[in-house]
Amino acid sequence: MQVLIVEAKLENIPRVTDFVNDSLEALGCPMKVCMQIDIAIDEIMSNIVRYAYGENIGKAEIKVEVTEQPQSVVITFIDSGVPYDPLKAADPDITLSAEERQIGGLGVYMVKKSMDEVEYKYKDGQNILMITKSFGK
Amino acid sequence: MNIDKKQQGTQLTISLSGRLDTTTAPQLEGELKHSINGVTDLTLDFEKLEYISSAGLRVLLAAQKVMNKQGEMVVRHVNETIMEVFEITGFSDILTIE
């Protein structure tokens, strides 16, 4: 398992992406899956920066675990901010016109749709969000 | 992300390369704010764009709303990953994709 700890700031999101991509590339992850994971990282990290710590800056811990058989990756995002369950929000109405559209909730919705599993728990003062994606044949 | 801009009269083409996400979306937002005034035909060329997250969708939606009032907006050369994002989020119904 690989672990990265960064300050939860928007400008650190590319560091997280690079860190995860290193593990994915070593596994020969297909480019499309890699990009879906990169999008998920962007959505989850930006949520942590905006909602978990508000005006303050805290830490985010990212763990990457890969399995070979079947080929899959589990990425865990941990922060010590206010309890925030992104999975609780209702799915956005994706049938509305441009004028009626709200952007809120789209990011989490995209993560739910593109990953195989998304799990949230709050434990010992920490938000723990785990995403799983398999890409074996 | 890189932004390449070509303007001919009231036609504006913006070509993006790289990733349109939380860190880069403000660049596109700034560029559009700066140059969308008076444009009747806006083309966004995504040929070299790798992927787009919800932060990018927010900017596209804002641009589409402006262009609904003053002309047309077309998104070109969308790759498979981005097309899937558009389909999942219903943006394929909002945007004109060529």
C-alpha cells in the first residue's frame, strides 16, 4: 500500500493525481480507466478542500492499494474535517435544461457512476471515503 | 491546460489541451469572461483535451447559457472519456456536440 499525506489545498490535487497514477501505470491500467480515476480524484479532493475544512487548512491522507488478480485499485481518502457524507446527497436531475441546471452534486454523481464501489464512513473523527475500480478482463 | 484562441469577427474558436478540472477550470472561465462579449459563434475544440470534471462542466454550462442568448455554441472533437462524462451528466442533451 502506498500512502500520501498532503495539505488539503486545491493546488495539491495534481500531486495526488500523479501519486495515484504512478501506481496505476505500474499495473498497466487502461488509459480510459486511469482518466475516470483522475476525474474521481478531482471531485473527491475538491470536496475535501471545500467542505471538510472550510476556511482552515487540514491534512488529507490518500492510500492506494492494488490487487493483481483481479486487477483492481482501492483508493481511500481520509480527512479530519467536519463529518461530511458526500453519498447522502440526492442525485442531481440530469434531464433539466441549461437554464434550470444546478451544478451541485454532479461531481459525486459522476464518481458513483464511474467507479465500481464508493463507500463512506466516519470513524474516530475522520471522514473516510473509499473508491474501488477494477479493470481486469 | 493550455488555451488556444482564434477570433474572426464574431466567431471565436477556443482549443483546449490537457485537463479541464478544478485547478484549470478558472483559466477557461477567465478567458471566456474576457472574450465572449459580442461573439455569435463559439466553438470549443476538445481534440487535445484529455478529460473534464464537474468544475469544467460548470464553466461549460455558464458559457452555454450566455451563448443561448447571443448565438450558438458548438463543442468539437470530444474523446470517449469526455463523451461518457457528458452522457452520464445529461450534458449531451444541453450541449451541441459535433
